[in-house]
Amino acid sequence: MRKFTIAPIACSELEQAAREKIDNLTKPKGSLGRLEELALQVCMIQQTLSPSLNNPYNLLFAADHGIVEEKVSASPKEITWQQISNFLHGGAGINFLCRQHGFRLEIIDAGVDYDLPYEKGIIDMKVRRGTRNFLHEDAMTPEEMNLCLERGAQCVDRIHAAGCNVVSFGEMGVGNTSASSLWMSCLTGIPLEQCVGAGSGLYGEAMTHKFRVLQQALQHFSGEHTVEEILCRFGGLEMMMAVGGMLRAAELRMVILVDGFIMTNCILAASRLCPDVLSYAVFGHQGDESGHKLLLDYLHARPLLNLSLRLGEGSGSVCAFPILDSAVRMLNEMDTFAHASITKYF
């Protein structure tokens, strides 16, 4: 499996200098709260006292899931490719948010079970036409998992070469809340019933059915339950590609914007492979999907927004970007007490 080398962001001298710069801006110490914390984090990621957020991208990975055969989703499988068509025409939620906040949107086919029109700008990284049904067998082979990691990393290499240093990850794939719920339970030890949610809109008996199917899938899962086995057994191709992208982004000292339930499970999976990746992550929001708050708490993550979102696509992380931008602007644009000839009043 591909190995990633992610540098810890800790540096006592730089951290002290960044704290002093923040504390000497023309404001009471700590009065800009989370903005000060975010500014410090970006300084440490970029290893500079004058950080910048350049050419932001939202990488949206799409794939299908074999578990959909078990009727665990309110959406039919064809919604995956149909929504990709909507992305191309600019009519989806992530489209207006990317336009509003100056993000470039890339749509990447990780494993959609459909012949997509690549000539319209979709990036062809297809590993296979959807995962296998993990109720009965591994969703992907180790070779397919590694190929996803490699291709996710390649996507980040491309945007980094284009000058991007802050990246949001999104997804599209009917059935991926089921895969995410099983990753969450297996990788955290949180009981499965607390990890399973409504996805795209299941209620009542349909929710009960979803839980029963996922419980059976977990019971059928043999082996040592290593991280690699868990990722192969239940993962989605788009999820594994996002994991590879996140790991490569951290390796390149890029800021990672984490979206909702599915992408939070991807950063969880990435952290099981390289724990230092979490230092590069800014968690955009706490979503409405059951289990997301539990997972954020498990990761000791403090999301920037809580707007009851559960769309995915990278919508919550792009929506949160202006707060991160404000933190960097605070550091670069506010005056200091000394330069402004203001008496330091704390």
C-alpha cells in the first residue's frame, strides 16, 4: 500500500512567534476567539507568520456502491450519475456555493456504474463500476484500494501544481452513508446503532431495514479486522480516493477542509493510516446525519458551523471557508499596537 510521509506541524519557536503576532494585533487578547485558533493552525500548517489561502478547490469524488442492491437507500442507484449531470450544468448545491466562495469544482469519476461524458470535463479515475456488495464479500480488493489512494493523491498533485493550497473534499454516491456507518463503528468501537442514520431520507421501517442489513454485514465480516481489512470490506471507491487525497494534501502542507459525515469518516480512516493528518484538517460543520456529532466528538473536532446540513458534495466545508479566510485576513490585515501607536490595553 502507498505510504505517505506527513510532517507534524508542531514547532515551538514558530508557534510562539505566531501567538505573539496574534496577541499584538489591535484587539484584546483572545477577543477574536476561534479566528485566532484557526490563524495559528494555518501558520503551523504553512510554516509561516504570513499565511495565505490560494486558489481553493473542491474535489468531488463519485462512485456507486454494491450494498444499494439491499435497498438501504431512499435514492435509486441512477441518482449518482444523474446528479453528476446536474453538477455539469451548474444546478446543484455545491455549484452555487463554489461560485459564491471562489472555489473551482472538479468532478472525479472514482467508480460510477455508468458511461459518463468525460469530454464535458469529468475527470476519469474510474477503478471499477461500483463496489461489490459488502453484505456478502469485500467491497474492494487491496489492489483496488491502493489504486484509489494513488488516484486520489494524483488529483491533489494536479491542483497543487495549479497553485492550490487549501482543498475541500466532497462526494457523490448513493449508499455511501451505509459504508461510512460501518467504517465509523469498526474504527471507533462506537455501537453500530449509534452510527446509522437516515442518509438521503429513510424513516421508520426503512431505517430499521437499513440497520439490520448493516448489522448482518458486520456479522459476516471475518478476519483480524485490521484497518486495511475494514477499509476494503466496507469502503467506497470515492471514499478511498478522498482518503488518498487527504493524505497527499497533508503531505504537501495544504489546508484540508472536511465536510460532513462521509468526509469525516474519510479523515478518520486517513488518520488510522497517518495520525498526523488530523493536524491539517479544519472541520467545516456538524451535520444532521445521525452519528456525525458522535464522530466529531470522538476526533475532538470543533466544527465551525452547525446549520443542520446533510447534503454532502463538500457543501458544508465550502460554506465554512469564509470563516477560515477571515482568520487569515485577521493575521495579515490587522495592525499591531506598536505600529498603530495604540497603548496595549491588556
